[in-house]
Amino acid sequence: MSNSGSVPDRNLLIATLRDYVEQLREEGLEGLPAGARVERAAPRTETESVPRVAAPAPISSAVPPQFPPAAEMLSKYPGLETTSTLEQLRTFIGDCQRCKLAPLRKNLVFGVGDPNAELMFIGEGPGADEDQKGEPFVGRAGQLLTDIIERGMGIARSEVYICNVIKCRPPENRNPEPDEVAACEPFMLRQIEIVKPKVIVGLGTFAVQAVLKVKTPISKLRGRWHEVRGIRMMPTFHPAYLLRNPGDKRLVWADVQEVMKVLGIQIPRRGGA
Ligand code: SF4
């Protein structure tokens, strides 16, 4: 009698393999090169150093972005596409009255940091502290972001560029409304085009969904690479969320380490905000 297994066994095996492949795909594995062989690595000796900058993970194809063409977004405001520096862009925005948030703000919060930064952080919009000072991420959540950048990544906050999807504070810290996002996002797009970062870190559900044009929850988006107009983007939790849920700092630290790999920044053996 044959021992090749019953039909139910085979079906179970196929279902298990299918689940495993699906799991790998969700983790970002796009496939193996043709003819690839798995070779067992020789055991590492005591004296061998451990490489600390690993190859970056591939970009996830799980959530294809639905971007309108950049030219279409920029054409909303004639002349916007001709701004070529952040100073010119800020002058173009001026005392903006293009959406209903304008009369409610104390200060328009444009963005801060290195105009040639390799790393750009994008949040949702200004809160009370940011509205007061005219600078993004300056409250308690901002201090935590600074800690992530400076203590976690080992780089100065002034070496990165930080901005928000919308530039004026929504009342009561509510989420920005679709018409407000539509009015303001061409400025964020132009900031991305001018700074040309190597990596964008999207902070929090709203910012990531607005930038990627998806409705997927942040818990499913974070930890994997996505692409926004040809630039790698790593979504992660907003620092304000971490203040309420400090146990999830380890997840943000894992995301930050992926960013450090792509930027060639050595990862300390112990770290994190
Ligand atoms: S949120 Fe943006 S579009 Fe609205 S007034 Fe402020 S800068 Fe202008």
C-alpha cells in the first residue's frame, strides 16, 4: 500500500503552504530569484563581528497607492510648480486663506529642518503648542520625536526635515477634513519634491493614510516599506499615540531601525526612545 498520503492530508499541506506564502508576502517578500538555492551558513565564530547594517527590506506591494498625478495636484495653484526652494514655497503660500482653517490659526506651521535632508518626517497637522510657536512637533509628542531622532537614531533634529500634511491647526485637535486636506496637500507634495529625501517616515494613521491615499489602518501599514512618488516611506505610530501607549515604543524602534538600515546608520546594540 502506498504511503503518499490521503487526499485530505495533501489538501491540508497545500492550505498550510498557501498560508505560509501569504504570510511571507505580507511581510514584504516579493519572491526568490530564479534558481536561488538556500545554503546553510557556517556557524559564526566568537571572533567574527556581526554586521550591523543589514540589507533593507523590499517595498511592500500589499497596499498600492492611488496617487493623483503630481502635476494635477500642483496645478491647483498656478505657479506652485515653479517654486524651487523651501523659501520660495513659503513665500508662495503666504498668508494662506485657501481653506476654512485659516481664520482659526495663530501661526501657519510650514516645516523645519535641513532643506537637503535624507530623512523627512510627515505628521498630521499642528496642535496647540505648534500653533503657538509656528513650528511642527514642539509639544510633549514633539519632544518624544526629538528623542527618537537624537537618542534613538543618533542624528540631530536639525539634520532631518519635519512637516505636516496640513499647515494650520484644526479646532479642538480634530482630524483635518477632506476639503482641508485637498486644499493643503499640494504644499506638502511640493515640500517632498524640493527636499527630495531618501526616506519619508509617516507619523500616525491620518498622515500615512493621507500621504499614501489608502484607508488601511496604521497597525497594518507600519513596519513595512511603501512608496510615495518614488521615495521609500515607512509608516509608524504617532509620538502622541506612544505617550498614551508606551508599550508600543518597541514597534516604533523596530520601524526606526529599518529606516536606519536604508540610510546606512549603524544600529546600536541597545537603544530606542
Ligand atoms: S491649512 Fe493649508 S490650505 Fe488651509 S489655510 Fe492653512 S496653509 Fe492654507
